[in-house]
Amino acid sequence: EPIIGVVGWLDPFADVYGLLRNNPHFVGIRLDASVFEHCKDGLPDLFIDHLRLLEEDGSPIDLLITPAYMPIVLEWFTHVPNLKAVINHLGSPPIRDGAISVMERLHAEAFTIS
């Protein structure tokens, strides 16, 4: 069966997306912890500009996050409220520890953003 699309990791601080955005097989990007480390002290304008471009194109982002990064992600969506996103593994909540109340609140907040 042929590959019908690819979601791949891109450096969101570089202008690589512009090279791929018109390729019909490129359907979105994946962002991992390295991106969140750059954003923990504030959101760089270039990063927000790139998220806006993804939002305008309707391209989703796949977020590989941990509970610590949920507040940062929620802040992103104040700038790009129509950006499509998948929170991979629901942010890996600490189910074994039984400490999921914070994640439940953050998930509820994430699902109400529109």
C-alpha cells in the first residue's frame, strides 16, 4: 500500500516548512521536548509566525509532550486558536502515581479552546 502522507519533525525556528508546505504528501509536523525547552521562558515571534502559517494552511502539529509542557502548549493556542493539534499519548499523564488531577484540568482546558 502506498504512503499517503507524512508527519515529520521540523525545526520550527527555521524556514523549512516553506519548502514542504505545497507537497501533498507532507501533512503536518511533529514537535518534541526540544521545542518546548526553547519556549519555556517565552514564545519567540518567529515561532508564533511559523505556527500561524501552519494554522492558515490547516496543517496539524503532533505534540510529543509531558505534563510539564501542557501550560506552554495552552499558551500557544492563545496565539493560534485554530491550529489543529494532536497531543500524543495525552501528554503522558502520571497515571501510576495517581497524580492525574492536574492533567485532568489541563486536558479539560485544552479541549475547550476554540
